[in-house]
Amino acid sequence: MFRGINQQSIFEDDKDYEKLIKVFNKYREELQYEIYAYCLMGNHIHLLIREGREELSNIMKRIGTSYVYWYNWQYGRKGHLFQDRFKSETVEDDSYFLTVLRYIHQNPVKAGLVENMEKYEWSSYKEYLYESEMVNTGYVLDMFHEDRVKAIEKSKEFNNESNNDQCLEITEGRKTISDKEIRQIILMKYNIELASLQNQLPETQKEVLKYMKELEGSSLRQLSKLTGFTVNKIFNA
């Protein structure tokens, strides 16, 4: 798992998501690692990966360095984009392997960004339903059934099961900020009461939502409650 420094967004546009996927593919071919699942969220990334020609730390360094170099060039910025070193844990058996895979695919649903996994564009879930482009879906589907059609159906059922899976949680050690503090910050910075934000011009709304989203300790659900905007609108701001 990578996450943005100070929990800031690491994607500004669709082309950023597309670029990172290209980086995954480039080094996958070069270093011969296998990807079984991925999910690119607003300020963090989940990968289920098996080492190839190089150890995990080198793989992550290459991926991170390549993307940050491009991102900084694209947006005229300098410095770090990712917070500290990546976090990882070892998957040692098939049962936990599938749990991690499902956890990664369900991230956008549990974050309230989409109603079902198939609607989220930036994860590997659709590769398991349709055509595989980067992910080693065959390894996983073989666990469910030798017949590919049945395997896809069983995989879909498994991925959609309700659960309380917790794998390398992003919230570990996370600071929080109160509703009152957020209201005061926005009032002081923009002279706007959050309750009236929906009455502001679209460009003002976008600017304020983007700023709020980058406040350390804030959450999308919290901001949705404070502003009345959907989680998805705030996420895309």
C-alpha cells in the first residue's frame, strides 16, 4: 500500500490513473512480477503482488519513483508525493490471499464511491469479469473452478460477499479533525458557512471541496455530512 503524503490526493485527473497503470505494466514486463489485484483510490493505492526478478522494496521504489517524477513534471511541483515507505504484509495461504483480493476490490464500495465494484474504473475487478489486461486472473480463477465460466461466476459471488475484512487498514494511526474545526477553517479562509456551500458558484464549490479533502484527518464521509454533497462529488473535486 502507498498513500499520499499528509493523506493528500495522488491523482488529479484520469490521465494520472492511466499513467500509473502504464507504470505497473512497464515494470511488470521488465521485472517479471505478478499482479493479482489492484485498486487506485484518491489518496492511496492497494496492490496484491508477487515478487519476480527483484525483491518487493526495489519494485515499489521503481514504481513510486517513476510515477512521482511524472506527476511532479505534469503539475510543476517538487518533493515527495508518497508518505514514508510503502506498507506491506506477507500473504501466506490461499484463504488469506482471497480475503486480501476481495478487500482490495471492495475498497471503493466501502468508501461510498460506487454502489458496486463493477462501476469503479480504477481497480482490477473488471478484469476478472471480462478480459484480463494486466492482472494474472487465471491463477485466481483456477481456485474457484476448472471451468472458466463457472469460475468467473463463483469469483463474482465471493467478491460480493458481505464481510468485515481488514487488511493493512489505511486508518491505522490516523489523526482526526472535528466538524467544528473544519467549519472554522473554511469560515476563516473563504468567509463561507459550510451550510451554504451548495449555494455558491460551481468553481467555488470545487475549490473549497478540494481544500477540505486535503485537510489532515478529514474523511470523505465526514465532509459529505458537513456539506450535503455526495462522497463521489467530493472525491472527484
